[in-house]
Amino acid sequence: MTRAAPILCLLATSSLFAADKLSFNRDVRPILSENCFACHGFDSKKREAELRLDTAEGAYKSKDDLIPIKPGDLAKSAVWQRIITTDEDDLMPPTKSHKKLTQAQKDTLKLWIEQGASYQKHWAFEAPVAKTGMSIDAALAERQTKDRLSFADEADKETLIRRVAFTMTGLPPTLAEVDAFLKGQTYEAMVDSYMKSPRFGEEMAKHWLDVARYADTHGLHLDNERSMWAYRDWVVKAFNANLPFDQFTTWQIAGDLLPNATPDQITATGFSRCNVTTSEGGAIDEEYRHLYAVDRASTLTSAFMALTGGCAQCHDHKFDPLTTKEFYSLYAFFYSGADPAMDKNIASTEPYLKLPTSVQQKTLEAAVQAESKALQSLEAATAKVSYTDPATLKPAPDAQMLTEVIFDDSFPVGSEIKNTSRNPSAWESNPAYGTQSGHRVLKHAGGQFVEDVITMSLTPLTLPEAPRISIWARTDPLSTPRVLSIVMSGRRVFWGEEDALDGASFGAMTKVVHAGPLPKPGVWTLLSFDPISLDLKVGSRVASLSVQQVGGRVAWDLCTMTGEVKASADLLASFSLWWKAVSSGKKTPPEVPAPILKTLMTDPAQAKAPQSKHEDAKTAEASAAKAKEEREALLRFYLARVAHPANDDIAKKRLAWEEAQVNREAADYAIPGTMIFRDLETPRDTFIAMRGQYTKLGDQVEPGVPAVFPALKKADPAARATRLDLAKWLVAPENPMTARVTVNRFWQQVFGIGLVKTSHDFGSQGEPSSHPELLDHLAVSFQKSGWNVKALIKQLVMTQAFKQASPVESNLLSLDPENRLLARGPRTRLDAEQIRDNALFVSGLINLDMGGRGVRSYQPPNIWEPVGYGDSNTRYYLQDHGPALYRRSLYSFLKRTAPPPFMSNFDAPNREQSCIRRERSNTPMQALQLMNDVQHFEAARALAERVIFEGGKEDTTKLNWLFRSVLSRKPDANESMMLSAALAKQRLLYKTNLKAAENAIRTGESTPKNIAPATETASWTLIANLVLNLDETVTRN
Amino acid sequence: MNPIFESNLLQTRRQFFGRSGLRLGGLGLTYLMGKDTLAAPDARVHPPIPGLPHFASKAKAVIYLHMNGGPSQLDTWDYKPGLQQWYDKDLPPSVQGGQRLTGMTSKQARFPVAPSLFKFAQHGKCGRWVSELLPHTAKHVDDIALIKTVHTNAINHDPACTFVMTGREVPGFASIGSWLSYGLGSESNDLPAFVVLTPKWSAKAQAQALFTRMWNSGFLPGKFSGVALRAVGDPVLYMQNPDGVSPANRRAMLDTLSQMNAHSFEKFGDPEIQTRISQYEMAFRMQTSVPELVDLKQESQATLDMYGPDVMKPGSFAASAILARRLIERGTRVVQVLHRGWDQHGNLPADIRLQCGDTDQPIGALLTDLKQRGLLDSTLIIWGGEFGRTVYSQGGLSQTNYGRDHHPRNFCMWMAGGGIKGGTTYGESDDFSYNIATDPAHLNDINATIMNQCGIDHERLTYKFAGLDARLTGVESQHPIKEIIG
């Protein structure tokens, strides 16, 4: 336990030993901040005895003949006397505060007062000053000499290239890359090659997305899926394109306000949409508008200013000069967001930006034009057709067999569709397994219940004689459902497991009929049933139909109703019957042009009724003519779009129009989108929420920045400050925070720990910088470089400090356990993503496709299910298959209320809030996962097969190849011996158990290549599993 | 939390692992297969942080039974016979008092009073009134302290669930189980300190969600997060070897792994390597200890019968209840059972019957079982939801059916064991169970009480977060409820 002491001395009070003059910020402020400021600091409301010790004025000012601190005079300094008193009642800090000064802290305070008790403004609020001619290595070396330390030797080349590759790409080097470096490629050339890799942007993005709290679900209550992955992909792209960090900042805070903002600039504003949102029934809008703005303002302060602004939400900051009013002035920049308080549980909560590629845009425009042309042509063809309503014919025409399409490539005109996901129905064009009709199929995919409810307001069905309803279905062999069903008029017909629907609350059914087993997976099958078996009567109206599935994935196609129909009773043949039926419906059908909608919804009997007696003949004639005109317009609408086509020409043109409609829909649907930030036209009045309570409003505030910082420059001094003003202020040369905070975060990324360890908190409660001048120097040079991120990263990895070997002697370890002084190379456990990606990479399984919707890789059963809301569209985890399983972890679907275990187990944050620094734990759960998780064990198998195939003939060359593939170096003699013995042992165990060997190599969905006997592959799999579990493997050494 | 403590703590843990790591190299790995190798009784893998407990603790372990969705206090513990006369009459505005309502009922034309449909009777020496829904729990009223005036800040599920477990309405803070395992460590070397069970439920209405943040460590180190003990798949994630990998294969692999990691340690000198060696050994021990833990066949038939017919069904509340006992017997510090399905906006009588059917007998059995084994005195049991429900009916009210909306103003929780004074009642609600009449108990007071029973001064267990000394019970002054402490 005593071993911990040296480091604290080292950083806080080492100057005591060096007998230097104390620095207030480095040596004294942390002590006062921890022990005194809560009652004698910045927060005026909590200040005791009107004494403040955070400023010289407060500390020197005498009151009641007592001077709190008299520079150079311990005896007259009341504060000091209260610290050393033995009187319990007078003692400071008071006993009840549970704070206590250590002897070392007391010594420091004593010396500080003796030396003159000089104050400094908190270091982080002063503009950084660059020392000329400073280099990183020289600055580190200078500090090391104080403790008689020096840099360690350079690490060997294999260690270096692996360290660089992980730092810059999140992946290990390939053997070819290692060989090239060993054969003489310079270190700089090696660094440059990784800088050019698209993996660079992915690795940098991984860190930034923690800051931005990016995830794939809304986060609260239902925690439904949201679509923001375009933002994630933009971050990757921005780092790869080396977008200067000042622009990177500006775009995210206010890209939408830039002149002629590009889609990328607007996408970047998603930064302020990444906060968690709700749509919980009964939730109160004002409360959530407030919470969202608090989150956005707090994220801003921690990401760019490293200040814990959230505290000032409720009270003046106790330790830092941030008043509640100032916090709410930052909050005011976000309080007028145009996004709704309730996210509606949909993926595309507005403001939402569609992001077509130029091809997609052109396709869409063409499709829109084609659709309108097709409609014109259809309308022209029906304009002149003569029409006799069959209902008026005597005798009534005979019944004939007719097949009506309920849906094929689209739903019937004027239908309203409700999908359980709350998002638009999922159509897939030209699936690999083909369609039954047209070129689209309707897809259902969900862990449990999924349905599309089709309400045919414009084309209600009438059950014919001898009716039959049919639908084609194809279930996915990898993910078969438990039940398929159709519901109409409160009756259900289903195929599949009889008890799958038990206990579920899908509404009461009048009748339920089991129509048979599920169709054979992977084969298009026609499911059909007789509606009469559901106790439905011939001639009854069916206004809606739902297509349902429980579990798995299904494609549906061509749903029809067949039967003997009399035209006189057919809504799609008799205009008068149809009009009456639709106008008496409760719902106004969509897709009806406005001019005829009113007519349509008026009872035809009323539309024809004679006008009031009081009107004169002329008026009556005029209104009769108008009624006739309206009726004619409706009839033409009916003939063109609704009724059975009157002739072949119309049939052809109707089909052409429907296809054009589908093409337009498909073109539109194919365009992804992303949630973006935008302001309301008229900003909301913004008030301080007293004690953080939205119901208790205080003074009104205007957007602004804290007074301790340089003033905000408004583009229009007369106007309200904008987010663009705020963004420009953040990256203005005189702003002391952003550059420092940013270089520190990159330092943390590269060296494993920041120069300021508390990278999220540069305030007085955070730790001071271990190398203040170096941090300043880096901040200034970063600004001068044009905020060049790639140059900064290169500068860091090119240092002698980074290139050192990482082994540590016990005395250095006890002196500097966290390696703050960098007298050895950085050695840190890999991040969650890197650990999984490494296994996928060395095994050759990895799929390096970039971007797109989050993928659902392997996940143990029952991660989402026990927590998800019954009706959430992320309650049931439906795993992807095939190459999607092996995508980089950055693209894994992240559900906030139940994140993937491979992420959370290794300390990846759940992204419910901004995270500036991950911790690195070391737990048995991690060991279990690395040994047994299907993705790791499958990777071990795939790696074993590579070893057998590519690793040469002899066991020793194979072992060397395996070891080098994973660790970039050859095993030493001891390691070779241990591995050979281990291999022999596994062979012995599997020799007698072929069955076990065969099972072992079948873990995962990729199939073994069978290039060796199962026992051999299994033995090597265990050895690969062993190597992938080595401490050195999961560590950047 | 003082950074020096944290640093010391890490150091302590590292030293411990360091010792065992060195022994590993010296004696060979086979010795580590049994847990006895961690020989010395004080050699705990998860020791408490220095200075804890702050004072002698009554409770060594905590079982928190969380009824998620907000159980109705009016139909379980808060007996209001006078309400029968108020059937279908409007709740007087003076009682409603203009308090905020959820968006689900704020636009209701009327607020008709719905008296409980269930009969209440007096039980135990203390003569407490208990609903007929809870016949088994009712037998234990003399061991139970009932708090009738619990109140919370949030009115909707997500923030209220977050609040009841972390003391905050917004995500990011540490859960109570994480605080306790962080502060007190664990008695067990081969089971997690904090275990979470999420059993199935029977109510028919859509169940509210749970959130992993309810057992997450928030700003505390990740190892203090609750570990889910699962009913489907591996009981503990990734516990089982892949198909075709026998314990012998695994042991052989681990032997070499430890040797090679020890070899790495010689090269790098990084204490994290020693920690990792120990964690792999603990993982291996868990592969034995967890299956043993979940094997209910070791229980006597009499014990199993006591928990009711569902006890052998994996994932039932009954199975969770008996597992909770088995966990704390084996040294786990905190067990949290989160039972969903208590959000009864409509059709309350039928659904609450089903929910009580899931839970009542197992809870009664758990109390009996712990008592018989002499564990009740050292085990604190907590029962409650994230808020209560309104006296007025949401939606239609009839003689046989009603629903109730969320009610954060007053609701009931109970505690038993762990130094709690049985048979006591704290606080009274008004005649409508709509407001607190006497002795309010904020959820922060409840949490302060839980910590107190565990030997923790809730004001002194803090951790640096966002520039503050964060603690479970928030910044306002909170107190353990002395009246219910024995």
C-alpha cells in the first residue's frame, strides 16, 4: 500500500524535494480545491463565512481583524492556524466534511504561505504559450532528469511496427508489412503507409465516437433503432481526408449554418443529435427538451473545453468559474433545436437529411418524371372511355372468376400501411432468390412479432363467391420463423407452431385457424386459404389485411384474392357502389388528389341531392353543373387508378404507371438519411432552470459563453449569437481550451494516458498537466499547423518517447506506475474493438467493407430480450449472417440499453453519454470471452487452418508462422518449447476423441476448409486460441 | 473517494495478484485448480476499499427484489378501507392538489376513485394489514419493516428506473449494487460480487423495459458492474467451453497460457500481466463454481417445494429466488432480481394476480429459507418498484376491473433481515394513498438505509466524477430511516 505514495509525490510535490519555488496551480490549487473550495470557493450560494480562498483578493482580505492568509506570515494567517489547531470545533477542514489534510499537503501549504502565497489564474484558462525551439523528447527528458530518469532503449522493430499499426489503424501489421520493415523500410515510411490506410480514419473515429456518444438506438425507453450511421461514416471520412480539426469542430457544431452548406457539413451536425432521446408514453415535452439541451451543452463543454459543465446545471460550479447562468447561456445555443421532444420511436426523427449519391439523385428525379408521364398517359387513355355502371344494368351481368391483386410490388393505391417497426415497410428489389411476380418482395425480419397492416381505404375488398386468398412466402433457411399468419376482420389464419402465439397480446381474435406447417425454408411456397373457413360471409367487406410473422426472416410476394364476382356487386367495377363504400369509410385515403378528395368523401346520395328551394334556377343550374363536373372528375380518377381496367390499353398503361410508382418509391427508399441538427425558425425563450429543475424557471438567458474566456465575436453584433459564432469561438486563436484539450486527447490515444490524466476535466478538480509547457507547446503548434491531425499523430509516433521499449524495472514501476514520465515505452491493453478486430484480421476472416447501417454480428442469446420493451424494434436480436459477421467492430450495431458484450466486457462505453477516456479493466469475464466466445474460437479455427496451409511443413515453422502472424515476432526458445509441448498435449487429447475434434472445428458459421484431419485442425485451433489469449496479444506492447 | 485510496486499492489488488502470480510460477499450475490454493482466509480477491466498512455492518449481503413497472401499493400493502365508499366518485381536487400527471391521464375527463378489489386481513403479532394477493409474504410480516411513504422524483419508467437504482434520472451514474461491491468487495473468490437476475413474468400487458444501466457501474470501474446470471444460454456469459473442447483441453491450454504470460511478466515487468494470469485462473474456477451454483438438484425436495412449482423452470422468479439464496451463501455481496410486468395501466386485477402468483410464494420461501439457515440476520432483503400507482382509475372503471397510472408521490417498499426491525411501519399516506400524511421517505433515504445496514456512511462513500465527489444518495441531505433499524 505504501508503494503508491511516490507517484503522488512525484507529480504533486516533487518540487519540494527539488526545493523549487512552489507553483500555485501545480502544487497548491489541487489541495485547496479538494479541501476548501466547496465552502470557500466560487459558488456564492454555498460560501461559508463570506470567505473565498480561490482568489488572492478573497484570501488576503482581512475581516473581523483576521487575515485569512497573510503572505509570508504563518502566525498571522488565520487559515493556517485553523489547519493546525487541535480544537475540534475550529479545525479546518471541519470533521463533518470527512476531508483531512495529509502531512505532505500541510507542508506544501506551509511552504506556500512562507514563500508569499502567490496566486495564479487556473492554468487551463490562460492562453497557451509556446516556448521556442521546444521538442517533445527534450521536454520529456528535461522532466525525467529531475527524478534521475532517462529514456529507455528503442524497442525492437517488430514491437515498433505492431505498436504503430495498432495506434494508427487499430489492426496488427501483416507479415508482409513486418518483413518490409525488417528489410530496411524506414520508420517514417512505415508510419506514412499506415497514415494513408483507410483504416486510419476508422481507428481515429473509434475514439471520437465515444466523445460524440454515437450509437444506433435512441437510448431511452423503447430504445428503438435510429439512423445516424452516416454521421459515423462522415467522422471516418473526415479523419481519412485529414479535415483540419478546427473545421472538424465547426462542421459538427454549426455545419448547417455555413454558407452553401454541403451534405457533409450538415451530416456533421449529427454530433448534437447523438444524445439519448425518448418517446415514452406520458413523458412531458418540456422536461425532455430541457434534458436534451443539457446533454448537448455538457457534451460541448467536456469535448472541447474539458470542463464538467453539467454541475453548473444545478448550481454555480463549486470549483471552476462557471456560473449557472453561464451554463444556461451555452445551453441556449441548443435549446431551440428543431427536433421534437418525443422521437416518435422512428429511425428518422426529424430534422433528417436524405443523402442521395448523385446517381441516386438522378435516378430519383428520372423516376419522378417517369411516374408523372405514366400517369398522364393513363389518364389520357381513360379520359374518353365511355362508362356504364354495371349496378344499373338489368339484368345484372353474370358472375365470373376474377383474381384481384392485394399487393405485388406495392400496396394498392390509397392504402395506409402500419408496420410494427414504426418505420416504412421493407421492400427488397431483385433478391438473389428471385420473386414470384414483379421485381420486389415484402420483407419481414424480427426476433418476434412483425406485421404490416394494410388498410385499403380506396380499394376495400368484397368477399366473392368461392373465395380464396393466396400469398407467396419464402422463409430464410438461416433464420426460419415460428409462425406466418394473415389476419383479416379480426380473424387469423396461420402456418407453423401452434403455441407460438400463446400468451402474446396481439389483440383478441374472433376465430383462429391453423392452416398447416411452415413452408419449407428457402423455397417459394404458395400459402392459401378459404376465408369462409374463418366464418366470413360472402359479400362482406374487408377493409384491411395484415401480414404477420413471428421470429426469423420472411419474404412475401403476390398476395391475391380469387373468386366468382358479379360486376354489379364489385366495387372495382361499379363506380356508384365504390363511391358509397369509400365515402362512408372512417378514414380519408391517402394519395387522392386534393381537388377530388372532397367529392370522394361526400356521400354520392348527398352529392346528387337537389339544391335548396330558395335558390334561383340559375344558381341551381350552376351548382348542378359543378356537381356533375366533380362527379365526372371522380369517375375519371376511378377509371384510371382504381377500377378494373376498361380495356387492354388501359390495363397496359395502368401496369406501366404502377411500375413507375414502384420505381420512384424504390429510388426514394434506397436513399439513406441521417438525423441532423437545425434550429427552429424562431428561437425559444430560454431560462435558467433553477436547481436544474425544468419546472422552476429563473432568469431568461441569451446564448453566450463563460466570462472567464475571451469574448464571443458575433458575426452580426446586433443579433442573437448563433451556433456558428460559438463554433468559431471554440477554434479562435485566442481560445485557450480547444487546442489544449484536443492535443491532450490525441496524446492519450497514442501514449495511453494524457499529459493531463483527467482528459475530461481541465478544471481545478482535474489533475494538472504532468508537463505543462509541453502541453502548451503542442497546443500552439497544433493551431499553427492549421489544426493538422495527421501531422500531430505523426509527430507523436515519431518521438523517441513513443519508440522506447516498454519493459519496466520494479523501481521505476514503483516510482512511476502510470508511466507519466515516459521513461519507458507505452504499454496498454487493446481496446474492445481492437481485440475483436485483431482476431478477425489474423485469422483472415475479416471483412474490411466500410460504412453503412450497423451490423449484427455474433451475440450470445438473451442479451436484448430480457431487457427490451415488449414493443421495441430492438427487443429481439436477429443476427446477420455471412460476410457481415466479420465486419470491423466500429460498424457493430450498438444498442444503448444492452450493448454488445464484446464491447462492454472490454470497457467500451454504452454511449449513453459522452466519454472522453475509457478505463481498462482486467476481469475473469474477459478471460472467459477470449477463450470461449464463438467469434474468438471461430477465428482460432480459421487461423489454425492458415497455419496448416501457409505455415510451412514442420511444426516448428508452423509455430513460428502462427506466433509471428499474431505478435509480429518469432517466439524465443522458451516460448517455442512451451508451444511445442502444448501442441503435443492437445494432439494427444484429440487423438482419442475424433468426435470432439470434429465438433471443435465447427464452431461458427464459416465452414472449415478441411485441409487437414479434424484432430490436427482441432489441435492447432487450441494452440491458436492459446496464442490469441496471450497477454502480449491483447496488449499494445 | 480519495485518489490516494484508489491508487492504494489498485496497488493492494496488484500485490495480491502479484503474490499468487509468483506462487504460480513456483509451484506449478495444478495447485491452482482447487480454490483452497488461495489459502489464507484473508486472501480475498475482492477486498473492501480501505476504511470500509465505516462501522460494524448488520448486513453482509443484499438481495434486492425489484418489481419493475411500479406495483400498486393500494392493492398490496397500503390498506384503505375507507375508499370503498368512494367507488367511481371523482378524486377530490384538494387531494389531487394540481400535482403533475403523466401525459397518459392528464387529459382524462374524470379521475374516478378505484378502491382495491382485493381483501385485506391482519397478520402477525404486529397485526399488519396485507392484501390477499400476498398470502405467503404475509406470514413474515413480523420480520418485515414496511415503508409506506416512499417517494421519487420521476414520473415515467425510464427516468424512474434509472433513479431507483442509481439515484439519478439520467444515465451515467453508478448503480447501488456497484457502489456496494466497489466499497465492500466480495466474500467470494470464484463468483462475481454483484449478480443480476431477470426472471420471466406472467402479466399479459406489454412489459416495460429494463436498462443495463440499472446494474452498470457508471463512472465506477467496469468490474463493479452487475454480472447477469442468465436462464438462457450460458448462466454466465461465455462460461462454457466451445463444443469439442473438454476441461482437459482447456486446462492444458491454460497451463501453457499461464506459463507464457509469466514468461511475459519476466520480460515486461507489467503487473497487469500478473493480474491477467489470476483472472484466467478465476475464469477457470468459475467454469466449475457457476454450474455448481445453478444446479438446484442439490437442494432438498422440501426446500424446492417451499419455493413452489416453478422452481425448477429456468428463468422463473422462483428459480431466481432460490439462486439468490445460493449466491449469498457462497459469498456474493449483492443479488438483484428484476421482475418485469408490474405496469398495470389497465386490467390491473387480472395482471397483478398473475404477478403476485409469480413472486409471492418464492419470496415467502426465501425469507423462511434464509431464517432456517441463520442467514436472515446478515442478509438485507428489499422489495419495491420504481414508483407506485394512482388511486384513480386510468381508463374504464368497473366493479371488476380498473387500471392505475404512475404515481411517484407515495408508494410502499419493504425491507427485512440485515438488522431491520421487523413488524415496524414507517410513514402513513393520506386516506386516498395519494399524498404523504406523515414521515416521508425519499428513495435516497431508502438507499442511505441500505448502505447503513451494510456498514457504510452514505455521505462518505464517494467517487470523483465530473468534478464532484459523487455519491449514490445525491447532494441533498439524506438519512437512514432510524425507525426501522433494529
